[in-house]
Amino acid sequence: MALAAVVVIWRIGMAMLRALARPNEPPPEGEMRKVNLRYRCGVCGAEVRMTQAAEDLPPSPRHCQEDMDLVASPYD
């Protein structure tokens, strides 16, 4: 019984290690991906936090008829 438990635990552990060793592939073009961007309007000071986008660094949103300024870099 103990031997069977050891084998099951060992196989689960090896499967978890294999899953961690596989590199993450970028999602297909057009699919949403996680980002962490903060933008601020230069006119009124409104802030926007973007958490998902179709690209790694999407174009900035517009507010008060002007492009917003990137405040937090995606690499911070």
C-alpha cells in the first residue's frame, strides 16, 4: 500500500516539474494577454489602469480628445 502511494506521489511530482519546465508560448495574434499599464490624462488628470490587451504595448487610450500619458511602465 505504501509503495503504491509513493509511486503515485512521485508521478504527480514529476508531472508538475515537467509542466514547469515547458516554456510559455505567446498567445496567438489577437488573443487577449495580461498587461499592467497605467495611463493619466494630461488635461484633467483622470487615470486608467489597463489589465488586458491584444498586444504587449497597445496604443494609449484617448481622453479629453488627447492621447493619455503612460505613467507606469509594463516592466516595473
